[in-house]
Amino acid sequence: MELARFVNPAGLQPVGRNLYQETAASGQATVGAPGTDGLGTLAQGFLEMSNVSVVEEMVSMIAAQRAYEINSKSIQTTDEMLQTATSMKR
């Protein structure tokens, strides 16, 4: 893996093993104890919940699939109409 490559050109630079280094674009790191000076808190033994609603994503995927099917069918119908028009001309 090339260390000079940026994951986010306007952010941190990866240095390997899930470690990142500050860059001019990311600014200087803020250091402090959790829960002080407006910093967040830490909680051990908890699992982070997903920020994705599976139901909403499935509905969006089904809607996208239906839109694709409709577009595909309209292209197929247009093609059939053009074939019919071409055969009628002959």
C-alpha cells in the first residue's frame, strides 16, 4: 500500500494498521480527556448501532430496480416499434 496516497484528499493521511496522520488539510489534532472541554464521552462494552435503516434501503433498492425494469421495457418497446416501422416501409 502506498503511504502517500490519501483516503480523503482534504483530510487525514493513512500510515497503515488503521493509523492516520494529520495533514495541512485536516488541521492540528485536538487532544483531551473524554467528557471534558466539550469532547464526547466513551462507553466500554457497547456496540455501535448501524446508522442505516435496512427497511428504507430495501425499499430504495426495489424502487431503483423497478425504475430500471420500466426503462428497459420502454427501450425494448421502442426497438420493437422501430422494427415494425422498418418492416412496413419495405
